[in-house]
Amino acid sequence: MSSVQYDSVRPLRWAEDGLFMLDQRLLPHQYQEVFYDNVADVAKAITDMVVRGAPAIGIAAAFGVALAARQRYDGSDSWRAVFDEDMVMLKAARPTAINLAWAVNRLCAMLDDIQGDPFSILLEEAQRIHDQDIQANYRMGELGAALIEERCAVMTHCNAGALATGGYGTALGVIRASCARDLVSQVYADETRPWMQGSRLTAWELLQDKIPVTLLAEGAGGHLMRQGEVKWLIVGSDRIAANGDVANKIGTYNAAIVARHHGVRVMVVAPTSTIDMDTASGDLIPIESRGSAELLSVGEIRLGAEGANAWNPVFDVTPANLVDAIVTEKGVVLEPNAAKMAELMARR
């Protein structure tokens, strides 16, 4: 086992009475943290993808709740009305990522038991969510690495790493833990259009930890898998339905179909806060769509023909029957289905 510690990236931190978030839109060319001291700006940062990835969005939202309480609490009986409006705005920032609503609801549920100014108690809870996420990622890394039985190449889609979480990562946490065990011969990351999270973010953060990574064009995954070197497709998730269907970055469904055809196993790595037991199947998961400009242009340069339309769903749903393993901090579910997911969530 390697003695190298693959854990150097943190996308957000609380300091100086506010939240600093690494602006992921500027990576890999510029490393810039942005300071936030109010809930409206945190919500906008989530919408604008300064921060992205379901766990990181949930953590940012938790700090946003604390900031809203600091802004709105004035000792009167009426402060909750405006605060509750802030919570509606915050939850609407990215509708598919269930961690956002989960974090907001977790903090808001505490308010009835708090006497006086709730800010310090909510801030402490937000910090606890952040710390728990990192610890959960370490745990998932070990559980996922244990599934890799031989040294092999792995492929990942989008960015489910430290940048998408409190730190260390979900899918990339497994890859980090596997690299520490010398189980990974090569990491392949596809571009992940249109925001290029694979090219810009996954490649950048793996290189920060000196993990070699090879990028491939969005459509090259099938040809790569056919070569036989890749044994696992390892991805994260923004929401997992009660039956084990997985919503993740658009293109995950395609990759999972191709993986099944070539005998490549599919591992989904996500904390239990991402599992939505109130949503029976993936057909009921709301899928966020974004503006056409993201597809028709790259930065300020338009590539799409003038007059062309664009369809830009941000996520797709991979059916549970295409998933070999769901790895959570509570344990691993092999060949997931509704009964197995219920059993997992009942564990303490």
C-alpha cells in the first residue's frame, strides 16, 4: 500500500465570518476563492455553478441557512417569514441535487428548539455537515476500493471528487483510496460536455495529488472499454431513487449502457444524504435543464450554427439494473433494488 496521501483539495471553507468558495468556473487556469456573507449570494453561486456537485451544494446551502439566520433574526416574532422566503429561494437554486434540500431541511428542523438568536447553533451544524461529509468520503473510499479485486484501469465521468464534496470526493475518493493500494493502473476521464467537468476539474484535482489521468473525447468511452483495460466505471450521483435508479451528470446513462455491453462494472459512490426514499423511481426525479448558450458556445465563442436550437438537460437517469454497486458510508449495495435500498437506509 502506498504511503502517499491523496487529499489536498478543499472547495469551500468558513472563515472570517463568512463562506469562502473556490470558483470552479475558473479552473484549471485560475485558482480564486470568493467570499460570501449573505444567503442570496450563496444561492446565486449555487445556480451559477461557482460550487457544484451534490454534496458540496448541500454544504454550501447549510452555511447559507446560517447566513440567512444571521441576516434575518432581529428578536421579533416576524423574522421567520422573511427567513422562510430565503429558504424557498435557496432550495430552488439547483432542483435535482437532493443534498441541497436535505441540508436546508436538516438545519430548519432545529429552529423550533432554539431560544433566541439561532446563528451560532446553525453555523455549528453546518460545520458538522461539512466534517461529516469528509469522514463519509474517507469511509466510501475504503469500501469502494475493496471492490476492486485486481490492478486495472478505471474510467470516470463528470467530477465526483473533492471539488464536488466537502473534500476527498465520492467517486474520486474511491479512486484515491485505490491508488493508495496500488490498484489503479490508469485513470481515464471523459470531457463531460458542456461544462467540461472532466477536462477542467477532474483532471486538475487528480494532478494536484499527482495521480496520472488521461482525458478522452466524450464519444470515445465505448472504444476505450472495448480495448479491455478498463474494468470499472466509477461515478457519483446527485440523487438516487428508492429503487436504486441513479440521477447523475448527463452522459452517465450512455456510459453505463456501453459499460454493460463490454463487461465493465459500474460503481456509483454517494453518501446516504443523496438517497431520496420519497422518490420511488428515477422516472420521478426532476431533471434540471439549463440555457441553450451552454451548448451553442464555449466561453464567449459561439460554435453552434446561427439559428440552431439546443436541448440542454443537465442530468440523466441510469436504471438500477445497469448499476453493479452503490457505495455509501453505511455500506455497499450490490445489484441494487428497492428492498436492498430500504435495508441500507434502515441501518444505523
